[in-house]
Amino acid sequence: MDLATILKAIEIVGAATPAALRFYEGFKVLVSDADREELRQVLAVARAQSDRLHEEVQASAR
């Protein structure tokens, strides 16, 4: 499976979701070290965006 397909699958399920994390864990063994690092970065960005959104929602609820 190529990196573009893996990234599309993660995008479809939502990069910060538990499903995306399972995709990452399952697919990271199938790709090169460089592609594995790119996957890790994609998920790190998604988690940061999710955390920011969560903080914004919490702040607006106060």
C-alpha cells in the first residue's frame, strides 16, 4: 500500500480519531522510515488542531 492511499484513509476517518490512530499503528510497519515519519507528522498536526479546537470550545462555553 502506498503512502498516498494511507493518508487518504486517515483523512476519510478524521486524522485525530481513534480509527486514524489504529490505521497509523497498522500501516506504519508497511512503509519506509521516511513515510513513517510523514505519517507521524500528519497525526501530530491533527492532534494539535484537535486540541486547539477543544480548547476553543471549552473557552467559549465559559
